[in-house]
Amino acid sequence: MKQTPVYYLSHGGGPWPYMPEAREKYAILTKALQDIPQQLERKPDAIVMVSAHWEGDNTFLVMGNPHPPMYYDYYNFPEHTYHVQYPAPGSPSLARELAQLIGDAGLPVAIDNQRGFDHGAFVPLHVMYPEADIPVVQLSIETHFDPELHLALGRALAPLREKNILILGSGLSYHNLREIRTIGAEPSAQFDAWLQEVLVNGPVAERAYKLKQWETAPAARRAHPREDHLLPLMVAVGAAENETGTCVHHEVTAFANITASSFRFG
């Protein structure tokens, strides 16, 4: 079987797909997310979602709940957005397989049987697969934010691609909430240009090394004062380390004036 591509998604802000007033603003991202299922040879048997909104303390956490609840990790949004549901099933068997792969790679891992879907997971999935009929196992990032550790996590997950399992890293290519609606246009464009060069235009053999040095990129810490939304990219790259990258979503008017992108590997 051909290996399933891996994606890094810029997932937008809050519960936007559930807000009619936001649909026009998110038209570009909506189209890009809806197109991803069309890029696959067949419907995935399961999805592994690495969300920027879940951090494991000194370990990678794997969602083990067979019926994941909802985790509304956003603030000051309309009341109805705190009642939306994305009723995709979990997969305890896949969770155990993930834990085995991660542990065998020498990485810290634990299964969490309580955690529910956060908006880094259910927001893009609602747009991509609104039927919510594909089993989803969510996976955390790790609190030390070490790029190499997250590249290694991606390498550990890579065998899943041969089993028709879709690996998604969900974050945002620019994530500075203090500047996002004011003076973020220039730093977001500068950092995005670096991402395009490293992930799409540059040599694949140098990609992981350059990502480990991401703080030296133009406007790096302006784009990511805290790199939680960048680390799912490291996992995606690790899972398709030797394969070419493609930009599958790019806009310069996200949040009014921000440059944001999403990428496919493989």
C-alpha cells in the first residue's frame, strides 16, 4: 500500500466553523481543509491528531478513551460553541499501538483515558470529515518543546502510514496572540517565507536540521513567542522525513492581515 501523506495544518482561531459570521473570513482555509480528503487514495481507517492544545508534562500523552468527550479550550466565544459535538469514536487499540511505537523509540509516553477532543483537533476535523465516522486518537506535544524530541516522535509514528492511518499535526504557522490583529503582518510574512523555503523549496536532506534551528529564522520569536503551535510541524516532518513538502493552504489575510500556511509531506 502506498504510504498515506502527512499534514501540518494551520487550524485557525477558536471554534470558527461553528460560527456563521466567520465563514467568509475562513473561506480559504475551509477550501483547503475540504480538499485534503480528495488528495488521499482512499478514506483513512483512522486518524492520529497531534494537537498544539494538549501538552504532556515530561511525556507524550495518548488519548485512550473509546468515546472521547469534548474539551472546550477557548474563551469569550458565543454560548452555542460550548455545546458543539464532534462524535468521532476513539480507538483504544490504536492508542495502545501508538504507546508501543513511542515507547519502543525510547520516548516517554502514557495513555490518558479521560481526555477529550480540544479545538485543535475537532475544528479542522469537523471541516475535513463532518460525518465524524473515522476513529480518531489524539496525541499531545511535550512540555519541554524540544524540536528533536518531536521529530523523533514523528519518526516513531511513521509505520502507521503504511496502514492507511492519517497523521495530522494541528497548530498555526504564526501564533502571537498579542500582535495577531495589529502588527503581525510583517513578522508572519517573514517567518512564512522561511517555512516555504525550508519545507517546500529547499533540500529535503537539510529540512530536519533547519527546523531544529528554527529560532534563527527571520522573525522566529515574533511569530512564535511560545512554540506550542509550531511543534506539530516537527512531528509531521519526522513522520515523512525523506519526502517532499507541498504547501496546501496559503493566505495573507488570516485574522485580517496574517500570513498563514499548511503543508503536506509525501
